[in-house]
Amino acid sequence: MKKKSRRSFLEIATAFIGGLISLAAGIPLIGFAISPAFKKGESKWVDLGLADRLKNSRFKKVDYTFTAKDGWVKATKKRSVYVTDAGNGEWDVFSRTCSHLGCLVRWDEKQESFLCPCHGAIFDKTGAVIAGPPPDPLQKLETKVEAGILYVKES
Amino acid sequence: MSYIGIKQFLRERLPLAALDAHLRKPLPKHINLLFSFGSLAMFLLLLQAATGAFLAFYYSPSPEHAHNAVTYISTEVPFGAFVRGLHHWGASALVIIVVLHLLRVVLYSSYKAPRELTWIFGVLLLLVVLGFGFTGYLLPWDEKAYWATVVGVEIASTAPGLGDFVAKVLRGGTEIGAVTLSRFYALHTIWLPWLVFGLVGAHLFFVRYYGSSGTPKNTPEEMSTGKPFYPHQVFEDVVGMLILFVILAAVALFVPVPLEDVADPTNADYDPRPEWYFLFLFQLLKYFQGPFEIIGTFVIPTVGMLLLLFLPFLDKSERTVLWKRPIALTVTSICVVGIVVLTILGGTSKKLETTEAAGQETTQPIEQIQGVATPDTDAETVDEGEAVFDFQLTEEEIENAIAVEEGQQ
């Protein structure tokens, strides 16, 4: 009886110490791997060029680049947006990224809609969902004009 | 499904009862703490595998990225310095534990029949562990990484016949560069892990198949009357693992892992030194000069490894008690003392101090200097089409040039 209880104590102690080591090593390792999920993205204003150049534009496709830190690399990122002159010095800048699963939408002049090539999503000219699976409208980027230059906020 | 239900489900489908009986098989009597080194080596191998697999999330094996990636891991990723510390110091701990394990086996005559195959696979594992060390320390792509690999590969190149071929295969060309880093990374993270997986499997199979050798104290009757492997031996092993992990974690927390400047193939001011576990070889090479170089680079390491590998066939005596094996004791002692002394000498050897010869920079013909001058491409003021070299002519040189030109006209 005494022998059996010593054996079961050793089994429990072995499992406990094994678990302790696994936790002590596992928590930092998991934290190390998943830490990017807790990193807040930095937002910055990106220069889209002279506002005058985009005056009266209607769903004009504009591609632009900006530099951002990507891990250990200072990378040049590329983005694509649709820009519309909303009048009174206001601008509508739509992200081309579909709110469903990230494919790039295309403006269709005939249908006056944004069409997604992946799962059939359709957004109207305000970016609202008309058809398809997206849960949210197209993202509208924050804009500002300073010294005649149109900026969008990248986040 | 309850816990008992799950247990029942698994018992019906897996040979758990047979596994349980196998794990509870009694060990020989007189097993002591020295018999935990194998389990500790296994634990460290698993820890290296785990930390290495996680480090790979943030590493990029290219000369442009490797050093920055390692800096990023050490300075910006949460727990990065700790994980890298565990991996770096864990490698050193693994070498120490594997060598202690080997010494225990030698001192207790555990390599003798019928355990020759256990020993051979163990020695192959030692070689693979050293291979992990050699391929691993190139990965940070710092000065130490670069120069230690240059020297290491040059050592391989001295092997008669195939040396040059082996060196080119290792480097992926004629010099250390992007291809070398890429293949060392592949060796370190794919090829060697598969190899170690197979070798550990074979080693463990033979350990279990032939059973523990026990100590020389054991009588044949005592070979299976000791405590069961599980939970008694396993408990002692996990206590050892806990102690080892606490020490390793403390070192990883408080001793920063060195990272030197990024590798520079033109930095002649750098004194290359290998990791401490190759220092004995580094020191040994100094004693064999000129035509005898090959003795240090090839003959001694190869013969030493072959002797170690085939030790069970060289020492066939049935005596197991240490003081009745004077030759084994003497040879082991000489090897251990020799390696320790060479390691200390290598570690404490003075770094080279030189005095630059005056005007050394201008010993090359001036055309050659101009030919290799580095354009100042970082300078923002350089416009397209504008000369990027800034060689000022003296007034005298300008006058001479005009005179020559006028003379030609």
C-alpha cells in the first residue's frame, strides 16, 4: 500500500514538474510567436499629389507608395484607391480592398458600382454593399488638403 | 465523454497496457543521477527544436536580412531576447550534457557488448550536435559567424582528395555568401533535424532493447531488480530537467547573447574565434605548420572520431570496473585534459596586434585605387550624370596636363 502511494505521488509530481517546464517554456514561446497580433498599426498621412491634378476626378484610380516599417525592413508599400472630387474642397477616397476577404474591387462606370472579382460583391458609389457576402461597406479613407497637396490617412 | 470514458476509448484502440508495462520495467540496481544525462540531452534537443522552430518565424536567411532579423528578434519582439538566449545557451548546454553523457558511458563501460550499436548511434548524435553548432552560428551573419565559417570550411577543404569538392559544396561556390547562408539554414533547420530524429529513434530503440547497462557494481541478478523506469527514473529525470531549465532560463534572462557587427569580408582587423566547443581544434591547428598542417586539420580529427566511433570493437575486455581498466582510464584522462587545456589555451590566446606601415594605403598603383573606389551613392547631392568620384587634382598636375595637351597640339 505504502509502495503504491509513493508511486502515485511520483507520477503526480512528474506530471506537475513536466507541466511546469512546459508552461515556463511554452508561455514565452507562444507570446513570441503571437506578439504581432497585439502590435498597434501606426497611422500616417500619405501624399497623393497635387489636389488640383485630381480636381473634378470621378472614381479615378490612384496608385501610390509610401515607406513603412515591416519587421526589420523599411519597406515600400503599394496601395490603390479610387478618388472622387466631392466639391467644396472635400474628397471621397475609397480603399479598393473588398471588405469581405481582401480582393481588390474595380469601378464599373456602366453599372456605377464597385465590383469584386472574387465572390461577386457589389458596392454602390457611396461604398455601401448592394449584393454579395461583404458584411461592411468599402472603407473610406480620411483625407486632408494642405498647401494644395491631397493626403490620405494610412493605418 | 468523461475522462474515464476517454481513457477506456483509448485503451481499446491503442496498446496502452503494453506501453505501460514497458515503461514500468525495472531498471538495474544502483542506477544513480549520472544516468539522467541521456534524458537531459533529449530534453535539451527538444528545447532546441522548439526554440529554433519559433525563432524561424522571424528569421530570413539572406545576407541582406539575417543580421537585421536577429537584431529585431533580440530588441523588438516580445520575449525575443529570452527565446534567442534559450536557443543560444541551450546549444552550449547541449554540448556539455552530451559530452558528460559520453563520459559516463565510457567510465561505466556501457559501450561494451551487446551495446555497441547504442554507442555508435550515440557518437553519430554527438557529431550531429556539433554539426548543428557549426551550421547554426553562421545564421546571425555577424563577424564571428562569417569568419568562423570561413575557417571551418577551409579546414574541410584540406581533406585529401575530396577536400576542395566538400568545401565548394558546403559554401555552394567558391566563397561564403548568400548561397552558403541559405544552405546552412536548410541544413540547420531541415536536414539535421530529420537526421537527429532518425538517430535519436535508433539510439532510444537500442537503449530500450538492450536495457540500461547499470553500473559495474551490478551482479547479473541485479540487472532487473531495481526501481521501475516510470515513474521513479522519469521523476529524477524531470527534476534534473527542471534544474537545468531554471539555470538556462536565468542565463538567457541575464546574459545577453552576443551579436557582433554585420559580417564584413574585408574586415582584416577582426580576429576570428570559433564557439568555445571548437576552440580545442582551433588551438590544435596552431601546432601543425607547413606540410604538417593536414595533421591538425584532417588526420587528428578524423582518426579521433573513428577511434571514438569504433571504441567498443577496440576495447573488448570484459572488465567494467574503472580502476581495473588502466588503459581506458589513462586514454580518457589524456583526452579530457588535452581538450580542456587546448580549449583554455584557445580561449585565452592573445588577439593579434599589428602596427600599420606608414603610407600603406598608397602602396597600390593609383589607377587601381581609382578602379576600386566606392562611389558615394548615399550622397543626396549627386545628380544624375554627375561624377561621383571626387579626385581633386593639384594645381601643379593641372598645369602639367595643360602643358602636355598643348605640346601634343
